[in-house]
Amino acid sequence: MTTIRLEKIIPKGGLFDEAKLMKALDNTVTGIAKDIKVDLDASVSTFSNAPKAKHKLYGRWGRDIYLEDERVTWLNDGTRVRYATMTPGFVAKSVPRTLASRPGRGGVLYVNRNRPRPGIKAREWDKTVADKWQKLLPGVVERMVLSEL
């Protein structure tokens, strides 16, 4: 009969340095916020006078990151109707649920409030970024924790 004995080993000074781990978490949250700003800026990179993503801090790790511009609201949320008639061959610079933007083609031919058109399709950049980072976040935090232990 084989006997296996286990002895517990308790490291001196605890398993980890809490202050060091918190500092690493602070840096990770700040880095993720910067990456999210890059994603949002990419979605409007082809705009003339492209708005820059802004962020607000709340609490130790809370961040609100957003684009503040009327055009972004229309595109992100979509509209029921639009009054602009576009030129023939018009190609939008962005497509729904995609963060990248492209050159596009054409523009506004005329605006007529008496002749409503189908609305703008919602691009849902906010949901796209949230979905992307919801998938990436656990791995990023896990790597940070493992590197500090």
C-alpha cells in the first residue's frame, strides 16, 4: 500500500501583496478605458470634425466612456424617419454592429420635411463595444491577477 502525505505550506507574508494587486487593478481598469476610447473613436474616424470619446470617473474603478455628438446619437440609436434624400449611389460610412468605418460615397441631395423617408439604421456602437469588452474583460483581469501573484 502506497501512502501519500500532504503538508501544507504557508508562505511568509501572505499569498499576495494587497496594495500591489490593487495598484495593478487600477492600471488595468485605466488601460481598458483607454482601449474602449480607441474603439469608439474608430467608429467615427471618417467624420469631418470627428468627436473624440470622453470619459468620466466615478468611484475607484467606475468609468463612463461615451461620444457626445448629435450625429453620433442619431447613428448609434437610429431614427424612425429621416428627411434627407441621398444622392444616387450613396454608400454609408458605417454599418450596424461594426466599429470600423469606411470612406463611403455620396451625400445629401436635398432635405424635404414634407417627404419623410425610412429612418437611419441603428449602428449600436455602444452595444458592440460592451459586447466586445464583456468577452475580453475576464481574460484581461485574469492575466493581471496571475501576473501579480
